[in-house]
Amino acid sequence: MSPLLALIFVPLATVAAIAVGFHARRTSLIGAGINLILCAYVFVNYRFDQEGYQFVWSLSILPAAGLNFILGADGLTLALLLLSTLVSFAAILMSRKVDQYESWFYICLLLISTGAIGAFVSLDVFFFYSFHELALIPTFLLIGIWGRGDKERIAWKTTIYLAIGSFVLLLGIIGLYFACPAGSRTFDMRELQHLSANGLIRQESWVYLLLVIGFGTMVSLFPLHSWAPPAYACAPTPVAMLHAGVLKKFGLYGFLRIVAPLFPLASQQWVTFLLILAAGNLLFIGLATLAQKRLDWMLGYSSVMHMGYIFLGLAAGNVLALTGATVLIFAHGLSIAALFALCGALRERTGTVEFQALGGLAQKMPRMGILFGLAGLASIGVPGFANFVGELLVFSGAFKQEVTLSHLGRFQIIDILIIWGVVLSAVYFLRAYRQIFFGTFSQHWKDIQDLRPTAQLAVILLTVALLIVGFYPQPFLQMIAPSLTWP
């Protein structure tokens, strides 16, 4: 069996085991652990000196229509697989006993993980899309049944937004299929890239825009972002970790796999539009993040905000900027998952995440304070973490695009504006850190307990990965860069 097929099969087998009566949390943890080991196996056996996709496995479905179930992995895939398996394992570690429908809770978590992994290893656009849809229904159930606050309204709002985005994306995929020459129409990403390299895919602006709107909605690209902050704030902790850390990366992966390589001319035509949206994510959403009075809402808005850095790299389109965007996809997924894990642990201990109700908790929760500081510093791009590497590459790649000696171009202007996002990130994080862990300690929290061991392990696992890539990024960069060089 292909290890990529096994990565999809293991969580589905775990779902079946839970359905027939095995202990939900323990079985889920075993399944997620096996997938983490399988991911390590793929890394060990991946030939970094070999170009193209590896571990390719295919099954014919409708060959006459160009529809086949194809799996494969390159450096870009490996980065997303590592992110998915790490966050899935950490999310299940963060899970606690569920009061109602516990088995269904873990089944839904595993289906989200399955959908994300299946999408990242699929080389057929139709199955790439279908695996993502597999993850949307359990997301709705997890928020609507096990969420907090106005969970039903937020679950419906999130589902409607994402369903509309999925429908627009489906129209774009159909348009892409018919943009190929008759007789060569296919959903195979490898053949589509070959057709594009030979100028055989029509550069239809309407197809490009449908794909941008569809993927942009999934990513919470400004101004299609309003579903994301309340969804993350309302969702159970493991769900916020999985969705913000992994499933949200589907849209960004789609940009790197489909939009950028297949529509180079349309991308150049609409690059100013993308730059404006990226600036909206960084500056407009950044100011909204500053205004938040609760940690969960602040993290929800900050997750949306940081998509602006990645879209700046996607808009620039050169290898340096795209490599930085990919590193940021990986780093953001780990750092935001760690922060949502700590937010959930804080709510579990105190019953609140409002800044004004907290203060001085470092006295009683030193391990929580240290880990929150590390995850937060990573998210704002402090040197030593993978986020800094990604941001530096994105800014450098964007600034060198269309550069002239006589004046600043559009990339240089947007680059300078977006750098202010770093300042906004530092302000909102340091303010939150001070309000939660320093200042006056309330005796109301005198009996509070620090992080439980499994929560510490989950956050340490994510933070160590950020530090490894941050201190020694060269192997990671060498792994992903060849996947971002198109003919």
C-alpha cells in the first residue's frame, strides 16, 4: 500500500474502530500517532535529489473524462503533511472528556484530519476539492453541537459562507476543465501544469476570479473573512486548532497548486487586486485585532490578519516570495494551533478568556506563561522561529519584484505598508500577554492549576517544530523550493 493512501486510510479505520465501540479518545490518539509515524516514514524515504512527484498511486475512475484518483507528494506536499499530522496529534492530545456524543466528537475530528490530508496528497483537482468538502460537514457539527456561546447561529453562518465559497470554487474548477483544449481535458494537476507550460490553457479572467473568490473564502481573504473569527472563538479547542491550523491552508495550497502555475497571465493582470486584498488583511484586520477584549476573538482575528503576509508572497509570484509564503503556511498553522490550545487550557482553568478578568497568572501558571510567550513570539515573527524566516523571505521577494532605481513600484509600496502589520502584531500580543500573565494577581485564582501534562506535550511538540525550522531552515527551504518552480 502506498504510504500516502495509508495516511488517508488510518484515520478512516480509526473512525470505524470508534464506531464499533472502541474507546474514542485513546483510539483517536493511537490513530493520530500512527499517522505521525507514517509521515516520518514518507520523509525518510523521500528522495530529495529527485524532481517531480513521488509515492504516486492511481486508480482509474473515468479515464475518458480525465478523472482518476491519483495520489503523489513533492516537497510542498510534505510540508503540508507534516503540518496536518502534527496539529491533528496535538489537537487530540488537547481533547478532554466530552459530555455528550463523545464518540461522534472524535469521529468528526478524524474526518477533518482525513479531509485535509486527502486534499494535500491528491493530484486530481476533483478529488482535491472533494476531500475538502468531506471536512466541512463535521466542522458544522462540531461547532453547532459542542461549541460555545451562540454556537448554532455561528455554525450556520460559517457553513453558509464556506458552502458558497465551495460552490464558486466548483464553478472555477469546471471552468478550468473547459479552458483546456478539447481532447486534452483533464483534472490531473501534472497534465494541467504541462498544458499551461505549453500555453494551451486559455487564460480566462473569469475562471481565475472564480478560483480566487472560492479559495479566498476558504482562507478568509479580506473582505470574505467575517465567518472566521467567530467560528474559531466559538469552536471547541481541538476544532479551532485543526481548522485554523490545517484546514484553512486548503485555500492557500490551492493557490500554489492551481491558480499560480496554471494562470500566470491572469495572475499578472489581477496582481494589483491581490495586493490590495493582502493589505486589507494586514492593516484593516490588524486594527480590528487590536480592538478585541477577549483572547479567543483576538486569536481569531489575528489568524485572519496573518493571511495578508502569505497573499503578498502569492501576489509577488517569484520563487523567493513563494517559498516564504509556504514557510509561513507551515509556521502559521503550528503557531496558531499552539495559541488556540493554550487559550482552551486557560478557559478550562479559569472559565473566562476576557482580558479584564485576568492578571498575574504567571505566579500560578509559569509553564503556561512560558509556552504562551514562545507561541506568541513565534506568531509575531520574532527571529528564531519559522514565522520570521517566512516573513523575511516574503518581504524580500515582494520588494525585489518589478524594482526600479527611479521610483517605488506597487510591490514596494504595499511591502512598506504591510510591514506595519509586524508592529500591530507586536502591540496586540504583548498587551494580551501583559494583561493575562502580569499585573495584579487576583486571589480569586489562588487555587488555579498549571497546564496538565498532555497539554504541555501538545504545545511543546508544535513549538519545537517552529524552533527547528526557525534556527535551521535550509533543509526545509531546499525541500519546498523545487515544487515552486514552474516552467
